[in-house]
Amino acid sequence: MTDAPVRLHADEIETSAGLVRRLLAAQFPEWADLPVRVFASAGSDHAIYRLGDDLAVRLPRRPSAAGQVEQERAWLPRLAPHLPLAVPVPLALGQPGEGYPLTWGVYRWLPGEPALRETLADPAQAARDLAGFIRALQGLDTAGAPVADPESGERGAPLLGRDSSTRENIARLPDDLDRAALTAAWEAALRAPVWEAAPVWIHTDLKDDNLLAEGGRLSAVIDFGGLRAGDPACELAVAWNGMDAGTRRVFREAVACDGATWDRGRGWALSIAAAEIPYYLHTNPAMVARSRFALSQVLLDSLTR
């Protein structure tokens, strides 16, 4: 066990197992005697600590993630009964204290391992299972849901709001990536018709470290901090950041979206990956590798269209 601080960037809030123990002792003494150990995660918004065998503590790493724990606590209990895969179970909401400035959460620990392509027994079945989850989530009532700001460029908003930042990020990519081809693929995505139907529920960050598998089968979806209602296209980025061409065809058939939404989804995969690579180039190799894979799949699709 290590008590070393967890911190990746200068703008992130430092956390440690010692901090977690102090927060628990002050606010949730019923759990204060359980062992605390850091959980190695490739995620960027939260630090995760195991609490005993059955619980986890989740602390936002940066101010921009503030409020995500409250959002999960408000919505997941309502959505979970209608979803075909397990989702996090929030148990308690912690308040700022002990020098830590944000709210934080205690959750029931979900078993499983990241649903990496190489660890899934049947990637095609996992693609169908994930498509079923997406369709179930999108079919739920969005009354009162947080809605993606159409002017913001945030996930779930129109792609056009990300045009300037995406072009800037493409220009910052390493020299071995084909910036001209990626720019052309981005411009093709911008030409896709926009979403004009009512907004639907979207997770917004489906990727292998937010998907869990048990026994080689997809079992859970985690990290709903970006949950909102918006354009379903951004949900499809997982088809490029986590699937090869054959699995992607299975997923597309199972998710049953229209062609314009699929094309915007490809644009979302490109935009997200192009932002992640330069930012995490020297601090998060797992995220950079996934984003490089996503860009390779976007270009593969662009060549075969």
C-alpha cells in the first residue's frame, strides 16, 4: 500500500490514502477503520481508492469535475433499474474538509476489469451488449435532465461548437500522425446533418476503462459524471476508440442509428482523441494509446467509405 499523493497535472487537486482516511474519520466514522488503498486508474477526472473489499471512495481531481458525484447520486438510482448492465451505486456524499475543497463520494465496489479488446471473450457480443445498454439509456425519460449547452461544444452539443478547438488540437498532434487526413475527416463529420430530434440520455464517455467485464463478458458501465441529455452521436465514439472494423460493423447494426448520427459519432471520436493526445502525451500513456487507436480507426473508415 502507498500513501503517495495522486496527481498528474499542475491544475489537479492532490489526494492520498491519508487524506481519505481523515475524511472518513471526520464524516463517516462507520467506515474509518477499513483499509484504504489507491486504485490505479487511467481516468483523468477522479482519484479512486478501494475501501475495504466492498466499497470505493471517489474524489474529483480537478475543479472542472465538481458536481459529478452529486449528479451520479441524483440520477443513477433512477436509471439503474431500467438498464441491462450494472452501474455504480452511490452510498454517501462527502463534504469538503481536511484541506480537500470538493464534494466526494462513497460507492459500492463493482467487480470486474476494464473491458479491453484483448480481455473480452467475444468482442462482437460485447459490442451488442453495449449497444443494448445505449439503446436502453436513450429510451428513458429525460424530464429534468441536465441538457448539453448547444453553444458550448461540450459532449452532446453540436459538433460545430468544437471546430476551432479540434483544428487546434489536430495541429498539435505528433508528427507521425497524418494531420491533413485527420482534418479532412473532421470536415466530413461537420458536413453531416445535425441532430434535430429531442435530446436523449447519453453517458458521454464510453471507453474501455469506463466499461467493466467479468469472465470475458461486458458487465458494467461506470463513471457517469458527464451524464446529460443531448445528441446521441457522441455516445458512438466508443466504436472507434474501442473496436476494430469488424466489431464496429456489429455495433453499428445493433445500435441501429441513422447514417448522419454515425458520421457525427466518427467526428466525436476524432475530436476527443485529438484533444487527449497532446494533453496527456507525457502523463497518461494508456489514454494516449487508446486515442491513437481511435484516430487510426477514423482514418481507416475514411479510406473505406
